[in-house]
Amino acid sequence: MDVKSSAFSSQGDSPACGEQLLKDLFFNNPSVMFILQPESGAILEANDAALSFYGYPRKHLQSLKITDLDASLAVQVPSIEEQQKGTMGVFQRTRHRLASGKNREVEIQKAPLDWKGLKALYAVVRDISEIIFVQEKFDAKSAFLEQLFQNSPIPIQQCSMDGRIISANTATEHLFGYSKEEMVGQLVDDLFATPETRTEAEANTRAVVEGNTIFFEGERRRKNGERIFVSGTAFPIVMNGKQIGTYSLYMDLTALKKAEENLKKNREQYRSLVEDIPAMFCSFDSRGFLSFANREFCSFFRQSPAKLSGSNILNFIPKDNHTQITRLFRTLLTGLPSVTAEIPVNAPDGFLRWHRWTVRRLATGADERKEFRAAGQDITDSKLVQTALEENIESMERVFNETVEVLASVTEAKDPYIHGHQRRVAELAGAIAAEMGYGKSFVRRVRQAALVHEIGNLVVPGEILNKPGKLSHLEFELVKGHCEAGEQILMKINLSWPLHTIVRQHHERMDGSGYPDGIRDGEILPEARIIAVADMVEAMTSHRPYRPAFTINSVLGEINRLGGSSLDKNAVNACRSLFLEKNFTYIQ
């Protein structure tokens, strides 16, 4: 007997037509079908669709239990009542393994079956993998759109065809002050329209319900009664060719509307301010022709507004400075929106006066006659004071530099062995500071401090300074005192920067091994760190009675070894760069 038909053959004689009908319904059914042993879940029979779906031969499937296809599957036996009624069991979703090793999501429907006089189950297995995949994609897209809707900074609301709010995002809550729960189910025009805008709002709602996209602008009402000004658009929601509702998007223009109103109110105040301000104010085009001049401008040039209108501003400026004005216009036309410049002006009394003008470009269109507005002040008196002050500062700086030079000369006169030492240290220290990227004022401070860094030697006995041999401990302690002595001498000079502290610290070391205070790292001023490197390099490369000069390469190697420990690493690197890459040599 055929294997396929054996499962449906009873032990008694059955009509051949009935047996063939069962074969057709089971084996040739396009649905995946099993006959199961209720208690064990053993597969008693499988149809051709099952063989094709799972990829196993019939005998192999008949050797398995349904749980072998999916360990998570628990076979549910229909109740006696269900079997008697012949109803289908509950649907069950699970995952089955195929012979290829792939997993497929399946839905199983089971029902009781009389088989060979025994109670059995037949199971119909439906592959729902594609359905689940499509559903997951749909769910993900729906979640994305929902998040986009809720998190949009633009207030958005959805309404039904009768104008009632279905949903609203968080931005709508913030704009109108209602919660989502308070808005849903309400007529949009009842909730937001003001008495003055109610008719227009209802007309807009009707237009959108009729399938039109509209743009609106007007006043609306918040929950607390506050009036706000909004603009926006509303459009129909169409699905499968049928309109199912409307969307409305809002933009809060309240602040802009208030700004426009304030601007309108302030125009006259602005004009009054321009007329009354104690500064010159004027407007002119890109060719320099005046279109407006305030009272102060007219007063300075002793002309009426009518006479000044149409005049060219170049008429008031010396010819030698016309090029400067041309460059100023070019800068405004092609670059910066405003420029401030100090300009000489021909005063009506025949004298030259200095003005400071700030000119701003207003128009940005294609028309070459762009408008400029300028505000200016007569700074002649302050210019004279500034010039005198600068000359005084230069004179004081010159006197200070000369004083420093004298102090340096006095120090070197007492110790002939270091003649020129301070000047060379100043030269190298200034170069190091510049190499490190410091500005001119910092570099100048470093040079000036280095020029007098040994001034404390004035209090050290000459026989110790000039001693050719090794110093005793006591003598060295006396020499170390020159740092504090230098501070005491220089602290009497009233400066805006700590010259005396720099001189005190020039023998301090980054690791705390220096003197006189044993400070370290950030406690040491940057100027003192730089002078420490320059002082060591100059001293080691100079001849002394008790030793010959070291070569520059050996000295650079030594400071490189100490860089990062006792010496500032950045200052050491800058010093090495000067000698090794830029061929630094002393001028003095």
C-alpha cells in the first residue's frame, strides 16, 4: 500500500472513494499539515506541503515530535468538549526550525481528529514570517512618524471632518496652554478662535474640510485668555483617495508682531533721538551724497539741512584723505557691515579737526546706490590729549630703559667676570619669549627683567664674586642672597608688572630644587622660568677663571636633560629651536 494512504486506512474495510478523498484533502492540501499524537506530540503523518516547507523526508518527520521542530512549543490538547463539538483549538504563534537551519515564524491551528479509532490532533501550520516582517516595518514606520509628530518643534494638530481635534503634539500644548486630553474632542474653533476672528476661522475650517489647502494668519486665544498672533497652513489628509481629516501647522508670530508694533511706535522717538543726540548723524549713498543730516551735523558745518542735502561728504575732507574714504566705502560694499575710522575734517573756521565716524551699510540690494548711515564725534581735543599722553609714556619708557641700562652697567662693573652677561641673557630670554609666541609687551618685560636679574650682586662682597676657586658653603649662601637683595632694590620702583618678583625667582626651579624659596611649577612666574633657561645657557657657554666655556651643543644637551624636571620644558624647546633651527647668535 502507498505510504501516503496507509495513515488513513482503517483496520476495517473502507470505501475506496472515502480513502481517496481523505488523501486529497490531506496530502495534496497546499497548507502545511500534521497529524499528531496528543500526549507525546509525535508526528504521525505529514503532508507534501510539510515536506516541502520543512525540507525533511516523510520518514524523518515521522520520527520526530512536534517539539523537535521548536523546543518552545507546548502542544495544547483540545478539551473533551471541544473534541466532541469538533471546534478548532486556539491559534498559537511560535518559531520553527527548517532542515536548512533557518527559522520561520509560524502560526499553528489545532483540532481533534478520530484516526484509526484513536483520538489524534491535526495541525495546520501557516508561515507568517513575511506578515510579521511587514508588520514590524509598519510598526517601526508608525512609531517614527508618531515620534516625528510628537517631537516636532512646530505645533501640529489633527482634526476630524467635523472640525474636532483628534490629536495634537507637545508643541501645540506649549503654544495654546491646553493638555492633549483637554484638546481632544473639542471643536478647534471653539477652543482657539477669538470673538473677532471666529468667522474667519470657521471659514478656514470649512475650506480645508472641502479639500483645499489654506494659509492663515491672525489672532488666537490661549487657555489663560492671552491673545497670541499666529500664522500657518492647513491641508486635507487623504487616504486611498478619500479625505479622512485635516492637519494644521502653526507658527507663533506674537513676538514678531509685538516687535513690529514697537518699531512703529518708536519711529518718531528714533527720529527725535537722532535730532537731539549730542553727536553728528547723517545718511548718504555709495557715491557720498548726503540725504540726511541731523541738527548736530548742521551745527558743526554751519549749514542748513536743505543746503547740506545733496552735498558730497568728500567736500568736507582734505583731498589727501580721499583715498582713505574710498577704501572705507569699498570695505563696506564688499565686506564688513560697519567700519569705524578716525578722519581729518575741514572745519568752517579753516582749521583741521579730527572726527571719529562709525559708518554702517543698510541696503544690500543690487542697486549700486546703497544707503549708509554714520554717527560721528569731534575728537580733536581728546586726540591732542592722547598724543601728549603717548609722548609722555614714551618718555617715561625711555627713562626707565636708561635706568635699567645704568643698573646693569653698575652690576657688571662690580663683577668683571660677568661683563655683558645680563645683556646677553636679556637678548636670549627675549628671543625665547618671542619664539614661545608671547606678545611684544611680555617680551619687553622679559628683556628688562633679565637686564637687571643680577643686580642683587651689589650687596655680595667683591672678593667672593671675583674668587677664582670654588666657593665655601658660607660664601655660596652669601651669593644666593643676591636674589632677595635684588628684589629689595627693585621693589621700590612703582611698575604695573612684578619686576622685583621676577628677579627674586630667576634661580627657582620647576621641581622645587631652586632658591631662595624652593617654589615649583605654577608658583614661578613665566618670565622667571624663561630667564632661568637663558641664564644657564649664557653662563655655561661663557669662560670663567675656574673653568673653560662649554660648547653650545653640550649646553643644549644639558638643558634638554633638565627640561620637564628643573627647567620649563616649553622654554627649553624654544631655546633649542633658536640655536638648532634659526642659528641664533648674540648681537652684544
